[in-house]
Amino acid sequence: MRSFLAEWGIDVGLLRSNPIFRTLFIGRLVAVFGLSMLSVTVSIQVFELTGSSLQIALVTSVLGVCSVAGSFIGGAVADRVDRRTVILVARGVAALGFAALAVNAMLPGATLPWIYLITAVDAAVASAGAAAFGAAVPAVVDRKDLPSTGAVMALSIDIGSALAPVLAGALIASADIATVYWLVLALAVGSWLVLFRLPPLPPRHDDADDAPVTPGRRRSIRALATAGLHRLGQQTAQAWRFSRGDRVVGTVLLIGFIQILLASPFALIPEFVTTRLGGGTTEIGLLYAAPAVGALVAGLASGWITRVRRLATTAVVVFAASAVCIGALGLSSWLWAAVLLLALAGAGDVVGEIVRFTILSARTPDHLRGRITGLWQAQATVGDTLGGPLLALLARAVGPGPAIALGGFLAAALTAATLLRAPVRNHRHDPEEDTTR
């Protein structure tokens, strides 16, 4: 049994041996639990206020636009200043937004515009902090530990995502929406206190163009803002050129975009459950939690990934298989079949994300990691921003089930087609070779 666990089980040795990584893991675990509850609660509140899946998708789109901006800005800033500072400031501002959502939910007439505004601000600052967080993690571990690092960090997401949606649905059914928002705020404060213990995490710079900002002559606010925007554009363009120049990096970013654009039907879950499966808020929470449960099981059994060398091919295969499960979900009409298919999709997604983390971390220089992480988050967010309304509009024409099925099967076909690219088929990961440029 021990040999089986050693060969196939997740390697959590870094949590014992690396105190900085352990602090990052705990802080993220607590934060993700709260954010997962928040996501479900916002969706349920919007659906209760409007009865429309399209409104859920539109809220997601607004969040997406703000998240993209936050990802690019946070990534660029995290490549120039202490990443710990960026993380703490972003988490602190987001906590204020959670308090505002709770107050809005307690008012006699909770309004949709306030939900749009507050969650938009939260999305921007949370994405900025996440970009800094994503850049900090690979910098505090050895290159040979990247696959297990990706698996452990995925575990921090999966644990929270597996339990939080069910808890949120149950609390809304037994108490109210405001109670969940206050709990999210408490978790955000707890996460901030954990991450406050981090030491400074400055980026490493390989050239003068990316050197940290140093004090200079005083300039007007307008001049500083103009220069800052120009610099941000230059830095973002540098990350974009890097991702386009490295065919493997570009492809793993692309397949994530396809998956989220076409095979992430979460805006349709409330409508799908109520009209197709005949369920309520508890069943909605169950379906939201199912992918994370599958991801948690797959993450705990992810030890085999450290022995895989054809990582790019593996990412394509597991993402395509996950998309097929989403396509089959759209054809199902039984609750537990839907739960199983979403769990399988979640398992495939987490394996793909561990592999993508390993590839991107191994091939990206540290002075670009904040921006590449921002680009990674942005492609996911843009896919969600466009995909949610696309599937919602399609659901109006053909129903939520057929819309989910069409999106999933199309995503599987497009993802599989990326294997036609020779650099992807031929990619081999060497844990000892430094492939950053």
C-alpha cells in the first residue's frame, strides 16, 4: 500500500520542508474556500432577482472585463515590486467588497446594479493579487519540484471548491444570502492574516528593462500615469511576444481558452437544474461542487504526473476528454449522472492545470512570470466572459441541455486539433534542464 501511495499519490513533502510555500498554500486554501462560496452565492442571488441565466452570464462578463484588466496590471506590477505587497493590498481591498455585498444583501431591496459594481471591483483586485500569487509560487520552489508544486496548489483550490458550493447552497436554503457573504468576509480576513506572515518576495530581474522601480525626480500625477500606462503596454506586449514565440506555451494557453469558452457551462447550471433535472438550490450547489470533488480525487492521485515527459500532449488529451464529459452532461437528464460527468470533467481539468502549471513555470523566466500568469488568467477570463453569454444565448434558442452538449463536443474537437502542431507533439519535459529564456 505504501509503495502504491508513493508511486501514485500526491507528494506533499513541500508542505513540510518549505515554510514559505506552506504559508502560500494555507492562505490560498482559505481564500479559495471563500471565493468558491462567493461565486455560487452571486449566481443564486442574481438568478433569484432576475430568473435569467443570461443575467448570470452578463454579470460574469462584467467580472471578466475587470478581471482581465486586473490580471494584466497585477502581473506587470508583480514583475517590478514586492509580490507580497501586491497580494496583501489586493486581498485587503477585496475584503471590503465582500462586506459591501453582505450589506447590500441585507437591505430590503437588494439591487442588481450594486452587485455588478461591487463584484466588478472585487474581480479586478482579486485578479491582480492572483497574478502576483501565481508569480510568487514557482520562485520559492526548485525546478524539479514544479509538478508536485502544481498538484499541491491545485489541491488548495480543489478542497475549497469541493466543499464550499455545497455549504453555500445549504446556508442559503437554511439561512439567507447575507449570511454567506459575511462568512466569505471572515474567510478573507483569515487568509490575509495568514499571508501577512510571508517574507518579502521581490522578483528576480535578468535585464535592465525589467528592473524594479527606483526613486527619481518628482513628476506630476498625470505624467506618472501616462508613463505608467505606456510602461504597462510595453510590458504586456513583451509577455505576449514571449507566448507567441514559444509554440508550446502558446498552445497550452490556447487550449485553456477553448475549454473555458465552450466547455464551462456554469452560467447555465441554475437553469439546467431547475428546468432539466427538477432540482433546487441544494442540487445547484451539488452540481457546482461536483467538478471540484472530481478534481480533488484526481489531485490526490496525481503522483504519476511527475514521471510524465510528454506534458503538452498529456494536456491536450485530458482537456479534450474533459470537454467530452461536458458534452455528455448536456445530454443527461438524471441528477447523479450529471454529478458524475461534472466530476470526471473536473478530474480532467485539474490534471490539465497541473501540467499547464509545470510547462509555463518551467519555460518562463522569473522576470516574466507575473505577466505570463496575468496572461494565463486573462485567457481564462476572456473565455469565460465570452463563453457565458454565448452559451446563454444558445440556450435561449435550443435549451440549456443542447447548448451545453454543443459547446462541450466542439471544444473537444478544437482541442484535439492542436496536436497537429509539431512542437506540441514533440515536446519533452526535462525536470533538470533549464528551458527559460
